[in-house]
Amino acid sequence: MRNFCIGLKPQSAFGTPLVGDTLFGQVCWAVCERWGEARLAQLLDGYTRGVPFLVLSDAFPRGYLPRPQVPGRFLLRRELGDDPSQRKLLKNRAWIDSSLLPNLPSTQWLDNARVLDWNETAERCHNSLDRSTGATGSGEFAPFSQLVRRYGPVGVDLHAVLDPTRLGPEELRQILTDIGSFGYGRNATTGEGRFEVETFEQSTALGPVATGGAGMPYLILANMAPQGLEWVAEKCWYAPETRFGRHGSQAALWGRPFKNPILMARTGGVFTPKVAPLHGFVGQGVGGRGELSRVIPETVHQGYAPVVPLRLEVAA
């Protein structure tokens, strides 16, 4: 497995935030549409048995990673740890230079963290025309607005852990280009979710994962399914996230687009595995055998997440 950092240039607003598990699902559809269902089945062989062909992170500001979500005793001087005003002031320092994080002690995270206005939400108006009148109206034809996300000029980084023997880097770049041309997520047919692939480089931002031994904590860079895996429980901190997935492409029109919900750990959590990961990811593939969908029993969901090893130190 090899780590890559992919630079994306947003070309429009996004109806769906750029998150790893959703983007992975769209990658699967794009593979199927470009190379056929047989190629997708080949790539997904072993996916729920710990052998993914691809693991994608959420999108982050270019050159930055999210500050790990750990208790204050790892971050603040002891005399400030119980001061609510200090905690609130420092909460928005949410981003750390990706080149620093793997080797930076946790007691220095806040000194090196930054506040970045890298995306914002806005309202976008929509109209539904009544074809009998050629105009909007009331009820289902009333104008409405939806929230969209706009990514700023700082740029967007996407981290990928890829098995190049199954899907080559140029093939992944082509698939992401296909998605960016058609549109990612909700309202792609109205022009949302467009992006270009600017850079595609082998990454050192995820740090020396191979040097991590048992008991080393890791930052997860996407929503992750930790259930049933072996963790050092007292060294895991995360927020839960329930994912309500939907089928994409033509399957969205088959009458039952919704998948079964999945409880996951949210991006930015910290997990300490009992056994060090062999590659730059942790977690598991979810689904198959009808667990997520009765429409497409083979449906899987990305429960893996790229990781960054961390240095946790208790503040003096």
C-alpha cells in the first residue's frame, strides 16, 4: 500500500461535504461506469476482510490536518486545564501543519494550531417548474433553498492509501477526474460538486506509520468503524457519527435508495490499536451479504480511515 496526497481545486459549491466514505462510494460507481461491474467486483474482493484496494480521507485545507480530539490534560498547562475561558478561546485552533503533526508532542499542538476560514456554508435557491403552467407555484412547485458548502482559495487536500497492484495511481486520478467533471454528491446535475485534480503525489504527510508499535495512538482522517476490533480502550477518544447512506448512480432511481444506518467514529478521533497496523489505515470494511442494502446485497461502506501516528504527552 502507498500513501498519496491529492490536491483538488473546487470549481463550484458542494451540496454534500467532501468526506472520505461518501467519496469512496462514488469512486466505486465511477469504476463501474468506466470499466464495468466485473472490474469493480475484482477491486472489492476481500474488502470486508481487511484487504481494501483504496482508503480515502476527508478533504482538508491544503497542507493541514485536523487537530486530534484528546482530553485537555494532553494539551494545556495544568493551571489552565480547568479554565473554561481558555478552553473556549483555544477551541477554534483546529488545524495543524501536516508536516509537523506526526513528530510534534501533544503539549505543543495548540501553540502550532491555526484558525482557518477554509470553507463556508451559504444558501442556494432552487425552483421546480409545473410543466402544465411553465412556472413555479405552491406546494411541491414552491421555490426553496438548500445549504451548500463553498471551499475557499486555500485549496483542498485529499489523502489516499492505495494498493497500486490493484488500482494504479493514474487510474485513480482518472476516476477522480471523472467524478469532478460530472459532479460529486447532491445536486450534481445542477452544477454542484465540481472539482479538478491539480496534484497527485506520493505523500509523507501521514508520517512514519511503519515505525508505530503496539500501543501507539493514531489520528483518524475519515469516519471509521471501530466495532469488534482490538483497541486500548483507555487511550481512545472520539465522537460518534451515524451515517445514513444512499445508493448513487442509477441505483438511486430503483425505488429504495436508502441503506441501513451505520454508527461510526467521527473524523479527528484518536484510536490506539493493540496491534500496530501494517499499513497507513485502521478500521474495517462494512457490508456485503445484504447487511447494508436489500437492493444491492453486495453493497459495502468504507469503515477504514487513513491514520497519522501521534505523540501524546501529559501537560506539566
